[in-house]
Amino acid sequence: MALLEVKSLGISFGGLRAVDDFNLKIEKGQLYGLIGPNGAGKTTVFNMLTGVYKPTDGSIFLDGENITGKKTIDINKHGIARTFQNIRLFHQQSVIDNVKIGLHNEHTYSTLSGILRLPSYRKTEKIMNEKAMELLEVFDLQDEADILASNLPYGKQRKLEIARALATDPKLLLLDEPAAGMNPNETKELMETIRFVRDKFDMTVLLIEHDMKLVSGICEELTVLNFGQVLAQGKTSDVLNNPEVIKAYLGE
């Protein structure tokens, strides 16, 4: 059984059909890419998968469970986490506190316990601090744990956003243009990080990306969207050599 299965997904905004008859299967542990020209509907798909938009039709199954139309917080609790094209960190909070925000899915305490600093609060905070530091070490951010997120270099802010997403303990990680704004060295390091995350956390990853070096370097399979419809699907090398894909997307 596929970890993620999307069947005939579609959404309309007024008279505009933004995504139509979108089908997708991603197996557990895959690194999968969703590519296409600007405006093709990629982020709209992400927004439907994460509950930001409710599909007009079709269905979404995560690990065999129908999550179609559920609220964003519920979908996250079921096991989908995402990052964004434009980084959405809590910039005026510390690096470690950004990660701890993601841990609140799993570790909670009452408001009263927090106000009075009761033993249950202190115990939970200790567990969360330890878990957050473990995640920061994965991304080599442990030495910046106490600085403001806004003071991190751009590439490290990208890593922090992934660390925070992983703190929710997802089954499926959605990365929305993770290499956007990165230089070639940062992109190469990001590729290694994504592979490491997949292997260490037994993670399944679906990413949107325009950097073809990153896509061809880590994605095992691809889906290409064009004008809201699937143009091609399959093994990465086959898709990138598809004449229709080259014509519509690569412009060669």
C-alpha cells in the first residue's frame, strides 16, 4: 500500500480550474518530486494535501486513511508536515524554541502547570529540550540553539524550518522549493541533508523544486504539472527526457 495516494484530485476557484484530475502514488521511503512551470498548480496541490484548501473533488489517502478535507492541524497530527517557499519561522524566537513549537503535537502540559512551573511542566520542558537539541544536531545547528532565528544565515534558516517540520513526527514531509535562494554549495549541502533525513528518520519526502540539479540528484520519481494537469509521471530520468516535458518546462 502506498503511503500517499491521491485520486482524481481537483479544485476550482470560481470559474478557474486550478488543478484537474490529479493522481499520485508515493511509496514509503521515496524521494519524490513535483515539478512544472510557474503557475502550474504545484503549490495548490500542496495546499490541498495539507488542508489549506479543501478539494472540489477527488480524495487523499495517507497510509490508507482518507484525510480529504480535514483541517490543517488534524492533517499534521495524522502525519503530514511541510515547509514553505517563503520561510515561515518565528524570527523573534530562539532557534531551539522554533523546534519546540513543533514538538507540542506530542508533548503538552496544562496552562496552570506552565504558569506555576509545576513538576509536570518542568519534566515536559526537559524532554522537549532534549528532543529539540537532537534535531538541531542533525542539521548542525546545536551551537546556534539560543540565538534568534532571524540571526541565522539564509541556508541555516532553511534547515531550521525542516527541523521544525520533523519535530511534528511526520510520515510524509513536503518541501516547497527548499533550494530557493540558495547558492550552489548550499544546494549541494541541502541535497545531502534531505537524503540523510530520509534515511535517519525513515522519512518519505515530496518536494516542489525548480533546481533541476537537485531534482535529478535526489528524486527517484517525478510528476510534472502543466496548467493544472499531469503532463508526465515516472522515473526521474525518463520524465526529464520526455520531449513534452522539455518543451513545456525546460524550454529547450
